Amino acid sequence: MTADYGGGGGYSRTSYGAAGGDDAGGFVYGGSQGGSQGGGRASGEESLRPVTIKQIIDAEQAYQDAPFRIDGVEVSQVTFVGMVRNISPQTTNITFKLDDGTGLIEVKQWLDADKDDSGKPQFQLDQYVRVWGRLKSFNNKRHVGAHVIKPVADFNEVNYHLLEATYVHLFFTKGAKTDANGQSNGNTGDNDSMFVDDGNSGNGANDDKVRHCSMNAKKFFNWLQHAEGGNEGIHLNLIAQGAKLSVNDAMAAAEELFGTGVVYTTIDDETFAILDY
């Protein structure tokens, strides 16, 4: 698989087309996320980047509320893997303290008062989880406002993530890998990446992941892949109609694809787009 790190520094460029509170915006799954620390800026073109907790702690900020920068590149959306060291239920959120061996960071998962959160995964101490969320600072203390927290089912994902974070870090600090002739391999489609899933071009990595999914998930993915939805995504009802699936089957397919990291939600939790690497 070849990741696109260009286009001004984004690891994966997305356009959410939504604005909201502190931790609102894209990558919301299973319910909207509330914010409690003042107004947030509009979610336009943003980046999703794999990081270590130390990179979060060391991220530079020119002034309070300024964008965070890692390796000189603006970062807002991050994903990382860590072990749960503490769980603190609050009135409006659940605060987790995560440890990945490079540092400790608090992760806040906001609760939706208008929605039953009993179906969300329950985590245990010393369990590995993966977090997708927004890097924030409140009262000079950094935390991650989680859009999604999922348990790590295979320990290989821990090693995979550290390799991925290292690869991206080296890309921004050392430049794209070059071949013997001095030609950049950054976007050639060669199998030179340190990722687990390799593809020759386009959505090769996604194709590898979808290969083991259910037939309904494949129909969902194939239709969405060729639809004209852009980064804003397409609503579940339209996908179901186009892929000739019932709404229930389409939702189940979406959950399956989301779990493999192939699709993400955009303007709401029923609008989906393909996550391009």
C-alpha cells in the first residue's frame, strides 16, 4: 500500500463539511459527539495521522488555541493505540488514561444525553484500545476528544501502528523514500511501505481488507467506491438503494467496513465515505 502524505502535509486529507463543539465533526460513529469547552472552528480540510502519545505531548502550538503541529505539519485528527491505565466516569464524558510506552494521555469520550450509550464497548484496565479523535488543549492540559474507541483484538495491531507512526514521522522529517536512481517512491504504488496491507495502486490496501468481508459489505464498498460522493460522503439510504441492500443490511455492512478501517462517517453518523490511504 502506498499512502498519500503530500498535498500540503496531510496524512489522509478529508473534508467533513461540518462544524460543531470542541470534539464535534467528522469520524463520528454511533452518535454525535458533544463539546463542552467553548466553540470549535469549522471542520474543513483536515488531516488524520497515526501518532505516538509522546508526539501528542511534544506537539508544538504557537499560541493558545493555535493549530497543533507535529514534525512541522499541522495536525488535528489523530489515531493511536494504547493500554487503558485508568477509567474515570464523569457526568458528561468518560475519561480514560492511556499508555503506549512513550507517555500517558487523557482521552475523553463524550456522552450523548439524548442517546442510549449502553451499547458502546466496555473497556477494562490494562486492555489495548485504538483511538480516533481530535487533539485538544484545555486549561493548558492536553487531551484527545475521542470520536471512536475500539478494542484491539490482535496484538499485531500494536506493532503495526508503531511502524506506521514511525513511517509517517520519517516521511515528514527525512523525505520520501528514493530508489537507486534517486527517484521518489512516495506515490509510485511500489510495494515499499512498512504497512501490513500492501496494494499496488489506488485502493489496493482497502481491497485487501474488503476481500475477507461479507458479501453485503463488498456490495456496499464497491458501490460507494464508484459513486460520486466525494469526501462529504453519501447517506446510508442512498447507498442501500444503489447497492440493492435493505437499510438494515446496509447498516450492518457499514459497521463491518468501519471496523476494518475502510470507511468513515462524515457529516453525520449515517453518511459514509471511503478512507483513502
